[in-house]
Amino acid sequence: MTTAPAVTTHQEFSFTDEDFRALAQLARAQFGLSLAESKKPLVYSRLARRLRARNICRFDDYMSLLDIPDEQDERLQLISALTTNVTSFFREKHHFQTLREIVLPRLASRRRLRIWSAGCSTGQEAYSIAMTLLEALPDAGSRDIRILATDIDPAVVERAKVGSYAVEDIENLPAEMRRAWTRASPETAGKSEIAAEVKRMISFGELNLVDPWPFHGPFDAIFCRNVAIYFDQETQQRLWQRFAGMLDDGGYLFIGHSERVSGPALQALETAGVTTYRKKQDTLGVTRT
Ligand SMILES: C[S@@+](CC[C@H](N)C(=O)[O-])C[C@H]1O[C@@H](n2cnc3c(N)ncnc32)[C@H](O)[C@@H]1O
């Protein structure tokens, strides 16, 4: 009987446990990302491209590069490689139904409305919010409405601002909205553009959610969906608490399907539906940061 030869897996780049731990520490400190040991093979395959792109042969050299102050672009490439930008129009539809049927009717008499799409990726979430507002509030144009949409990754923020999407992506929009607020791109075949009146409602910007926030709110609703899933528990709990501090009393927080609010923020937020939370009235002890 012949025995099969031992298989040796060949790795193009050396990636020791120590390299992985150093990388995980940096990702946690700078972006709040949690990288469990079990993610080592995934991290290797995602970052091997960056080593090739930078013509670097060793992970420890790549780590040294990330320490250089001028290498902010590479640090952003790192976060792009370690997270995903997957999104779509009206993803997790029930949140938009809650927005239209519960949140907005409660704000019917208010002129000022503020909503934040935190971790907006390429913008579909913010545009879905804007279209929901336009549909539900016929007088939207005469109110003081702003949607803030932020992401850590400048490349996706840029794409969000442009608001040009493949026709297949636009097909996720309800037909009436598609007709009312998108048009075929005059420049690029197979692309559709979001109408100016929708774009006008949104301010897109770069923001690392782990850093201090350069605004104070209060917001009537915050969408932070499928972002905190990458963070370790401590960072998540801190984030929920900061969101609670940014919400107006009675304001809503919408989070991703596999996320749950936990920790001290639960003193301020009550469950108000599937992955939906509402800030209790007159909550004490929640600091705005
Ligand atoms: C999967 S997308 C979610 C997009 C959208 N919220 C949705 O649910 O469809 C996750 C986004 O979170 C962003 N992200 C990851 N870490 C972040 C951080 N520390 N601060 C801000 N955005 C972050 C990523 O760049 C990415 O665009």
C-alpha cells in the first residue's frame, strides 16, 4: 500500500502568529475591529494582495509600513481589506417600514429632522432613507431636513456622493421610486443616477466611528447597520452608548440583522422592533460625546 505524501501548504508570504497579533492589535486600536485567531487565514488572503501591490515580501515589513505617519492611505486600504462594503437599496426593508409608519408620523409636526447613516458604504442606505422621507412627507421640501451619511473609507464615500449605480442595483428600488428619483446616466451605459433633489438632502463625509465625532446631534434616527459586527464587544458597547447620547428623546436606532445592543446603553434604549431601539424619554446619565 502506498501512502499519500504529506501535504505542505505553501504560503507566498511569511505570516507568523506574532504578525497576526500585532495586526489585530493595530486594527483594534485604530478602527475598533475585532480579529479573532480563527480569522488568521482570511486576514492572510485579504492582505496578501496589499503586500503584492506594495511589493513587500514579509508581513512584519507591511506592519512597519502601517506605522509610518504618511501611510494613511495604506491604513485605509487595510480597513477596506478587513471589512466589506456590501450594501443595497432598502436592505432590511422592515427598518424603512418602521421609519415610514412609526418614526415619521411621530415627527409630523416637527420642521427639523436629522437622520444619520453611520457606516453608509456606497450610499444606498442614505438614499433609501431620503426616498422614504420624500415619499412619506409631501412637504419635505419646506422642512429643515438633513441626512448625514458617513463612512471610514474615503473610496466608498466618494462613490456615494456621485450616486451612480449599476442598473441591476437600482432594480432593488420600488418601481415608483425608481421612476421618480433615478434617471439613466447620460455618460455611462448600464448606469443610473440618483436625482439631484434626493442627493441634496444628504451630506456625505468620512468618519471613523471609533474617533471623536465632530457634531452633537441630536438625531431623530440613527442607522448603523452591519458595521459594529466587526468591532469587539467593548467597542460595540461604547458605540451603542455614544449613539444613545446622540439621539433625541424618543429617537430610533436601527442596527444590523446579526447585531444586538448590549451593555450600559440598555439603560437608555428600549427595544422597539426587530433590531430597532428607541431612546427612552428623559434618560439620565447618558453623555453626548
Ligand atoms: C457592510 S457595510 C454596511 C453598509 C450599510 N450600513 C448596510 O447595512 O447596508 C460596512 C461599512 O462599515 C464601514 N466601517 C467599518 N469600520 C468602520 C469604522 N471604524 N468607522 C466607520 N465606518 C466603518 C466600512 O467601510 C463599510 O463601508
